[in-house]
Amino acid sequence: MRLHRLAIGLAVLMISTSAAAQEWIDYTSREDRFSVNFPSAPTIREFTYTSWREIKLPARTYSVERGAEKYSVTVVDYTGAERTHTERAKNCEVGAQNLCAGNGTVAQGVGGWKYDVLGAADHATQEILQRGAKVTYFAWTNINRINGREIHLTNADQSRTFVDIHVHENRLYIFEATVPARSAEPLLFEQSPQFLDADGRSVRYADNYLNLFPPPKREGQGAQAP
């Protein structure tokens, strides 16, 4: 009898989980080159993001709220960072500090964009950590071998926030989910992100990918990833 009740309970759980999963959608942004599972179609907000080296960049947040749960993907477009740093160096005020002054090709002035892009994930991480929530997990992670950071936070109201931060092809991605206290980890969201190429195909590398370094081959391809 106990085994019979257990079997019924497992069947109900499987049906409930399946029904919950069916409510979610596989959302794709060809413009920002990612896909992710959301509970419903997101609201999209455009805004201006200030980088570590203090330039202004275009950004979007895709967000969904379902009751007390919150899900979002923020994408910051660093693809124009070189151009923006070059223009700033041309118009740098007399006596300005090395954020914009100089003609260096690596660290400052015209070349400051490289440090800005290389520091994008750390800058985003710092902003997350400055919220004041308790950090319960902080580690290296990857999505299809695209390197990143994974952060778990417990907030003042005991809700929990799960964050993944990655940079791919000069775009910064922040995947973030917040769930109420004692709720299950939001695995449908966390395990779903994919990065896309210009043709909308999911990208997976044969070795670790580091932004601004030569990309490894893609799995199943003999040529370098574009």
C-alpha cells in the first residue's frame, strides 16, 4: 500500500513538473544573440550603461515577473567601445586623466577600450556585490565553454538571487533570477541560456572561450569560429 501511494505521489509530481515546464517559453533575441527560457514573453527596456572606464554604452534588459519570482537578461553592447574610446580621446579635455588622454594602443586613450572590454565582467560583478546581499556562492562557470562567473545571493527578505555573467563577442550578458525564500532553485531558467551567432545558431566551442582572444574551434567544425 505504501509503495502504491509513493507511485501515485511520484506520478502527480511528474505531471505537475511537466505542466509547469509547458508554461515556459524558449525566448530568442536575434538582435542580442541569445536564447533563454522565460515564464512568458519578456518586457524589453532600453537604457544607457556606464562602463568601468566611464563610457556610455547601449543596453537592454529583458525581464519577466511571475508572482514573487523575477527573471531578467541584461545585454550591454561593447561592440562600439573601440569607436567610442577613439572619439573620446580626440576630444579629451586639457589636463584630463588617463581614462581618455593619450594615444596608447593598449591601456589608455585610444587603446583604453581593450581594458574596458576585458574588465566588463568584473565591473558587472562588482555592481552585483555592492547590493549588500549575502554571497553564498561565487565561482567560475561556463555556458558551452564560454567563460563566466556564477553568483548566488541571499537578500534581506531571505529571497535568493542567482546570477550568471558572461562576455561573448564583445557583448556583456547578465542572467539573473530571484525566487522567494525556501523556493526551489530556478533551474528552468539557469540551465537554458545559449549564445547565438549572426545566423541565429547556438554556439558551442571545443575549448574554453575568452573574449578578445582568438576563439577556439567550434565543436564539429574544422575552421575557426567566426
